[in-house]
Amino acid sequence: MIQTSGGAIRQAIQSVSQIGYHMLVIVLSAGIALSLPALARGFLSYWSRVEHDKVMLVVLEAGVAVILMVLLNGVRQRMLDRQLAGMAIAAGLVSFFPTRERHAQDRVAQLKAKQGTGRTVMVIGSSGYGTLFDHVGDLAAVLDRCAGARILLLNPYSQEAQQRIRAIAHPGYTIDHFRDEVRQSIELLKRLKAVGKPVRLKFYSDPPLVKLVVFGDYLWLQHYHSDVDVRSMPEYLLQHNLKDHGLYTLWHQYFLQRWGSRESPEYDLDSDELVYRSAQGGEVSRVPFEQSSAPELAVGRSEALARVPTGDRGRERTAYESTLLPRMSA
């Protein structure tokens, strides 16, 4: 009932504002039309006084020239702006937020909440904490209303994660803090799965390139600088267009490629293990999450993945496990 009343009030205000706008235009038009004879007489009287004064003529001509230059430059700049706007629309660029000031943060949160409701959310991030878990994060209010989620995060036990933390060089932010943020993101996804949300989580182990969030036809993009917090980087909003030649298509395909990579294992939210699969989707191996960066495990996984396409997957997996288990128990 309150929402219905609020909608009716907003519609009434919009109707009154439109009527007031049209009345203002009519009054201004009538005022200009009625004042034209008086303006013409005043101009003729002024011209009769200055037409024989050379100094006044020069000043008047210079003033008119300056006004014309300003107007022409304005028209030219407007045409260039329209051209750039057309190029941005064709490329799918809808909005650009160069800074994360309070007003911009509120606007970004409102847009993401609107675009993410009822959608499958697709995310590439680092720890996921600032995006997923933090109550003032970008998606904190969206995940409860989304249709599902596919999340791709940086493996906190990889060498690239440690290099990333060292590059940021923040005295209060260590690899242990980063790993704790990842654990909290995992716990949030477990809670979402427990209430019936179709949630999937994968990890990558190369240096983070972009923070990417996809809601249906909208895509949010930020760039990871090597030694700067991503929250201080500008954010771009891209939209899918029917011609499929915009930046949305490029980055959407980038997400699908990263998501389908065999080098990005899936996290089993029930057993806390990383599941490696072959190109055909068959399971190759399972590795405890906190041991996922051990060199002997990485070597074993690489050997197994290389052999799977050319042999029987069950036989190769058995051979892999028989080779790996003695090394893990040593």
C-alpha cells in the first residue's frame, strides 16, 4: 500500500512538473514576441548614435567577432561531443565513474541493484571480499535477489596472490588477511547455496587483470593495477548491443573463456576441495584447497591433464592418484 501511494505521488509530481515546464515555455515565448518591437526601436536608436563613432564601431565589431567565435567553437565542440557519444554508444559504453566518491558509490550501488535482480551474476575478482561479503560492497545487496552466481577468484595459496599482496605493500594487509577474506567469501557462497541458490565458485592462479561483474546485458569493469587497490580505479559500465561489436561482447567472451579453462578448478562447497576436470568435463582429480599450491600437486595435475584427452580417463586418474599419494604422504 505504501509503495502504491508513493508511486502515485511520484506520478503526480511528474505531471505537475511537465505542466509547469510547458507553461514556462509559453510565457517566455509570449514575452519575447511582445518585446521585439521595443527591442527593435532601442537597437535603431542605439545604432543612430554609434554609426558615426569609429571607436564604438571597432569595439562593437570586435565584440561581435568574439561572440561569433565562441558560438562557432561551441557548435563545433558539440558536434565533436555528439560524435564521441555515438562512438561510445556503438562500443557499448554506457557510463564511466572516474572516482569512487560517495555520490558515485551510491549511484553505482543503485544501478547494480537494479540490473542484478533476477539475473545470474558472473564475477571475476581477487578475494571477493569487497565485492561479495562487505555489507557496503558492490554486490552485497544483489546476491540475495539474484537467480544464481558464477564466481571466479584468485587462489589465495598461489604464488601470484603473494606477489599481489607484496606489490600493494600496505602495512596492515598481509597474505593472511587476503586468505581470511577469501574464506569469508566462501562462507557467504555456502550460505547462498544452503538456501537454494545455484552457486558455483572457481579459482585462477595468474595475476589478476580485471574486476568484472556481468548482469545479463550489463557488464561492470575495473582494471587491477599492479600496486594499487582496485577500489581506487575507475569503473566502466558496458551494455550489450544487437550488433555484437561492442566491448561488452569482448569482455563477456573473456569471462566465458576463463570460466571454461581447465586451469581454473572448481571449488566444492561441500568438501572444501578443488576439482580439476578434463576438456570433456570429466573429473581428473581433487585437491584439498589449502594444499592447492604445493609444487608436487601442481606437477601431478599437469601430467594428468596432459594425458587425459589421449587415453582412458578412468585409467589415467587411477595412475595419477597412485603417483601422487606416495608423494603426499612423504
